[in-house]
Amino acid sequence: MNKGVLILFIIFALSGAKANHKLGTRYIAVPDSDGVQRIYMRAGSYYYKPDHIVVKKGVPVELIILRESSLVPHNIVMDYPSAGMKFDVEINPDKPVRISFTPLKTGSFEFYCDKKLLFFPSHREKGMHGVIEVTE
Ligand SMILES: [Cu+2]
């Protein structure tokens, strides 16, 4: 096996491992004294932690996202305007991102990173996604 083939093999082995990602870290938000459900999240290649967030309907949410430093670009996207959750925000390593919204509907709503490089699988396909579960 020559070096180039070996490196390709390692890349595919690693990306395969990440593709098997399942929702794991569940976090149930509790409102702060100011009534805001504040959630601190970490992001990186290719994850959000926590990636399963439970919030209450009709109560303001503030998502504060810090990310690992790397050159890989990441963002966070939600596209549920009728449920009060619509944004598309870059997450940069140097500065935490703050996103505020108020969930208007109960249910499970996906968030994900929509970055993709050339023919490689998208970050979403590599496991960079999660769910906001809105309860009564
Ligand atoms: Cu990403």
C-alpha cells in the first residue's frame, strides 16, 4: 500500500466513524432569574454539545455557542419561521455567538451546520446536527 492510498484510507475510516454519530447529550433548560432559558453550547468538527436541548414553549431562549479553534468553518442553521426559530449564523472561534428566540410551537426541530467542502460529505452528514425539543 503506498502512502497516498494509506492516507485516503485513514480519512475514510475517520469520516465513517463520525457518520455514525447519534444524538447523545440531552440538556433540559431551566430559566434563569431573568426568565430566559440560557443554554451554553460547544461546537466543533463535527458536533454540537449538547445536541438535544429541551426548552419550554413561549419562554425566551438564549443560545450561547463557543467553538473549538480550528480552520474549519462552522455555522448553525434553523429554518422554522412559523415556530419562531429561523436563523443562519456563523460560529467563529474567537468570539461566542449569542442567538435569541422564543419557541412558538411544540415539537422537535433540527439545527445543523450547512458547511460542505467540494465532494466531501456535508458537516450535517458527518454528524454536526442536533434537535431542539419544545415542550408545553
Ligand atoms: Cu460545520
